[in-house]
Amino acid sequence: MTGERPDAAGRVLLVDDDAALLESLARLLRPEMEIRTAASGRGALDALAAEGPFDVVVSDLKMPGMDGIELLSRVSRQCPDTVRVLLTGHADLRVAMDAANLGYVYRFLTKPCPPELLLLEVRQSLERARLERDRRELAAMRRCKALLQGVVRGFSSLVEARDPYLAGHQQRVTALSLAIGRELGMTPRDLETLRVAGLLHDVGKVFVPADLLTRPGILREEELSLIRMHPQVGYELLKHLDQDWPIAVIIRQHHERMDGSGYPQGLTGSFITQGARILAVADVVDAMCSERPYRSSLGQARALEEIEQNRGRLYDERVADACLTLFRECGYSLTQSTQKLWDFGEDSLDSSHREDDD
């Protein structure tokens, strides 16, 4: 088995028991692609085991020991993404056609094959291999998105099951956050990050005793401290996600305030990521508009007043202004449908209340 590695457009394995023909084919293809050669079917399988998979396997039909059809049928089982090409004489066309019909062979070429035709066919086979690889990667991405959707929905449901007063809260906060993000011109990638962070922003409350979440009346300071741990707990649960996908950081910071009065880190201004600034505003609005075990809804007007009075001090000015515009000029409503929030990857896209409200 021989081969050289240029800056190749693909990896091709050539199989033929005729050493002179094998070398001639390799010389023809080597300037454009990485070439490996094998003098028998068994040698080709050894090459697959040691260096595979290959993008394309080109095999002669008649070889001692293991013929080309048997070899390519094994390749089809071991490496289904590998494109398989069979070289055959005119007398063996029926055999080659049967192999193609069985799915073992993508193309078959008759010998002697003009060099320019062989080069063209291998180029097309490499393109097919690339397209098949892209198709499988896309399918894998879709499966991952479906899995992510299920995990996010499960965590969100778990939080709401422990605190019935939070039913729908994370979805409404997410919907408002996305509307604010669009108003601010966020990119689709950043909106997708914001979506997942919003749906999971209270996930850390799964470690807060349920009676603290649902108890009416005023909580003691040590009990409030337990509740205020939930952003950090959420961060610890999700911090091992891709670092280029700052969901955990947004969750940890969604209770931070521009003047440093928030928690858990007491961050100020530019140290708070944009996603967290958006979540902070959306979280406060929905919390103040929602029923709580210790108070009735404060209403939309009071919630928007809170945002307006504290824009620039507690809340980012641009985020606050975008939120106020949505409600006062665009007719935004917290009661709008949140169903599309689960379609990942698709366009859907004060002292009078306790701090655990938001």
C-alpha cells in the first residue's frame, strides 16, 4: 500500500491486482487528492481498518481471493458514507449492474477507462461523499436540537412542578426577552442563546426547599439567602456547556443590577452580559404582573413604571427603552402564545415586592 498526502480535496482508496495499472491510476489522481492503494480485497480491508474511512473506494472487479463486488459490499456495511466505484470489463456488465442494484456500487466504469473520464467520475464521487457527509451532519444536528429541546422542556417543567406560582413564568420571560432582543437587533445566534437561557433561568430553584418558594408572608434573611443562591446554582448546573454558548453565564447574572446592587456577584454595568440585562428586565416585568403566594399581581402599569423609574440605575437603558416601546407602542402582551419557544432553530422567534420575584 502506497500513498502521498497533498493538500487533498478528498481521500481515495484504489484497489487493483495489476500493479502497473494501479500506479497509473494513482499518478492520475494524486495531484488533486490523497491516494492510498491496495493490491487485493484483503489489503483494501486492512487499509480501511488502519486508515479509514475513505471518501471513495475504486476497485477492480476481478481480483484473486476477494473480487470487487464482495469487497465493496463489505465497504458498504463498514463505511456506509464511502462512495464505491467498480471498474469492470464489458463482459461483466451484467454482474456490475446487479451490484449497483443491490446498493453496493454507486458507479461502475468499463475498462479500459479513459483517464479524463475516470478523473471526472472520481471528482463527482468525492462531491457525492461530501454531500452525504453534510446530510448526515445536518441530521445529527437536528437530533441534537430535538434532544436539547426535550432536556430544556424537562428542566423547565421540573422547576414549575416544584413552584406552581412559576407556571408559565420562564416561557413568558423568554418570549419577552426575545422580543426585546429583536428590538435591539440581536443576531439569530444570540437570540437562540437568549432563548435557552430564558427557558432555564430559574433552573437553580430545584435546589431551593419547596416550602420557601410557596410560603406566604415575609421570609427571614437566611431564607432569602437560600433563594438568592439559585442563579449561582443554575450556573453550576450548566457551566460545562460550550464556552462559546454563554447560557450559564447569562443565568448566573440575570439578578445582577447596573449599579452593583444585584446578586450573586454584585456586578456593575459592562460586566453584565447583554443577555442577562435583557432577562433582568423581562423577569421583573413578568414577576410583578404575576400572582405570588405573598401578594396579588401588581399589574402591568406598575411593572412598566418600575422599569421606567430605574432605567439606567438598575436596568440597562437600551433594554428598558425597548421593553417600554414594546408594551406602549407595539401592543405587546404577556399573554401571547409561547408555543414556538420550543421550536429550537426555527424563527419564532421595589421594596414592595421581594427580590426573588424576578
